[in-house]
Amino acid sequence: MSTRALRTAASGMYAQQLNIEIISNNMANMNTTGFKKNKAEFQDLMYQDVALNPITTKTPGVQEAPTDTIQIGTGVQPASSQKNFTQGDIVSTGNQYDLAISGDGFFQLKKPDGSLVYTRDGSFKVNADGKLVSSNGCFVEPEIVLGSDVQAVNISKDGVVEVIDSTGKSSVVGDIQLARFMNPGGLTALGDNLYAETGYSGTAVLGTPASNGFGALEQTYLESSNVDVVEEMVAMIAAQRAYEINSKTVQTVENMMSIANNLKRT
């Protein structure tokens, strides 16, 4: 019984340790553009049926009542880390290449190896070839080529990219599309503010911004992290208290085992 209690308390300590690690990652990324906070999810382990009044002897010819049992849990285990894709605050930057998504959707990017990834970070730049790229060098997909003689760029809420050259002539060079998923929580985080499609997220559905449920684009703005510092601090304190309580459980069980051992010797 004491061994089971120790294992149960230890599983609780391990779960809260992971919880603290997830909370600390949220806090560390509070100023990361487009970052979406994580939340740890847990589930209980198997239950054991423990006899309350075990029958140790049987009388021939006598029908005995069934043994009464009670279910005792064996601890907790981490189930998943769930992304929260609620909208972060949209802040002005004044940079004509910065884009924020007001609503649902992701920017679709193509990595140098040709694979597609997705992000909410719209801090774009122009590379040496005049192509619109992300801060980590991924190309906006479909490709947007601004050209070398660009004085100003105007991007509408529905993704139409218009450039103005040194002569004042304006021309449309492409359209930015957004992607969305049936289950965005099923996307896998790759780091660098990037996500990859998985079987749990569903296939990416492309569409025009500001239509059919897709969010609108806001030029010269960026989306902030959706981390709430106060909420994370409260969660951290609660996780710390839970860890301490499980630690006290271990100490209590140890004291009970010590008392039992002393009783046997006496």
C-alpha cells in the first residue's frame, strides 16, 4: 500500500514538473510575435480494486457474500500539450512589410527544401531577388516577387499586393493567401514560429483573406503573443503548490513506513 502511495505521489510531482516547464516556455515567449501559448493536459492512470473485507476462509456448503472492494487510483500522467490559438493583440510597427492576421488563418510559407510550413508571424522582408520572405528565410507561398525598383508596397485586407516604382507607376504583383485547418490544435510546432501539417490537424484549406471565414490582413501591424502574464503566474503558483503537496505526501508515507517498521521490532 505504501509503495503504491509513493508511486502515485511521484507521478504527481513529475506531472507538475512538466506543467512548470510548459508555463515557463509560455513566459519566455511573451514577446514572441504570433506565439500561441501551450497548456498541459493530464489524465488519470489505471485504478486498482482493493478488498475492504477479504475472505480468507471458506465454509463448505455455505454461500458467502461477495468481497467488498474500493477503487484506488495509481496516479496521473501527462496526456498532451494543447496549443491555444486565440487572437493576440495587434500592434502597430510602421513597417510596410509587416502583416497581422485579424481573425482565422495562417500564412503559408515554403522552406528552402520545398516543404510547406505555416505561421502567424507576419514580419516579412524582401530578399536579394526581390521576393517576399519570412524573417527565417522561408518564401511566402504563392510566391510574391516585388522587383528591384520598389518605392512603396500596399497590401489590402484581402491580400492584394500592389507596388509603386520610382516613376510612381503602380502594379499588382500577386495575392497573399491564407491557410486554415479543421483542427489547428493538431499542428506540430517546429520552432522559429513555424507549424507543420499533421494527420490530426487535417489538410490545409487555402483561401482569400477577409472572406469565407478567413481573417483580414492588417499592413504595418504584427500580432503579439497571446500569453497573459498574470494568468501564467497564477498557473505557476498553483503548479508549485501541487508539487509541494505531492512532496509532502512522499514524506508522510515515509513517516508511516518508519512507524510500521518500529512497531514490528517492538
